Amino acid sequence: MKRVLLIVIGVLVINLTSYSQEFWEQRGGPLGGEILDIEYDPTSGNTFAIIGNNNRPYVSSDDGVTWTELSFSGSDDYFYDIEVTATTIFLLASSELYASTDQGVTFPKRTTTSNQFSSGSRIKQISGASFVLLANSGIYTSANSGSTWTFRSSASNVDDNNLFVNSLQQIFILKYNGTYNRPYK
């Protein structure tokens, strides 16, 4: 009986340790503040990040070992979020959205009318050309990859990091109720 028990415990220990992360390796940057967002582009193999001190976009083509600030010639120079889809890399500024279809070489303005939203903080793809955007002024959706936006709901007491879209294309926010962040759909 002891032998069977030891075998069962041994098998459990081997199974549990085979599914665990053994170690994490620190990467070389980018330096200059906290990382606000990081996204991987499977098309180019590049990793994109936004760094908090100057909210500038950076790119790494060597799995995060070295980083280069993206050159950006638009009127905005302060970004809050990056969203990478199968064909486009989006950069969200306070009241404008920029999109690159050439793997981050250029970022033309995507929004067709200025100030469709204010203080944009997070953008997430729902599916295909459908997106949701969280801003201080509320929650917005776009059915045309961010060219135009429709106001959907106010978003008071929502932290700008608390916008989520699950695999069923459902949109959630976490809203502070005075004690805790609680999910809302």
C-alpha cells in the first residue's frame, strides 16, 4: 500500500512541475519609464510597446533584447495604447487614432473627424473591423476599423486599464464600486 501511495504522489509531483513556468528572463528594455502596453505582431515578428515617461511607441525586432523608438510625424506625440491586428497596428492618442498597415513604418491618422472622442485610453479589437474604445468621455465602438466612432455609454469611475474583450466578443469594463473593481458587461 505504501508503495502504491508513493507512486501516486510521484506521478502527481511530476505532472504538476511539468506545467509550471520554471523561470522568467528579464529583457533589455525599453528604458525610460513603465511599460503601459506591449503587443506582438505575428506578421512582422516585431514587438511593440508604449513607455510611460514620454508615452512614445517603441519596437523590438529581436524578441525584446533591444528597442528603437518609432519615428512618428503626426501631430500627436503622446500615446496611450497599441492594438495589433492581423493587418494593422493601431496607436491611440488622446483624441485621435493612427494606423499602420506597413508593419509600423508609417502611421497615418485613421479617424476621419477630429475629436470624435476625448481622452482615449484603451482600444481593443472586437472582431474583424469592429473595435471598442474606452475614453474619459465614455465607451465608443467603431465598425470600420476606427475611421468613425459611435458613443455607446458613459464610463464614470472606470480605470483606463480596465477594458477587456473576451473570445466570445463580449465587452467588459471593471468599474470601482467604492471598495473593489467589479466587472460590467
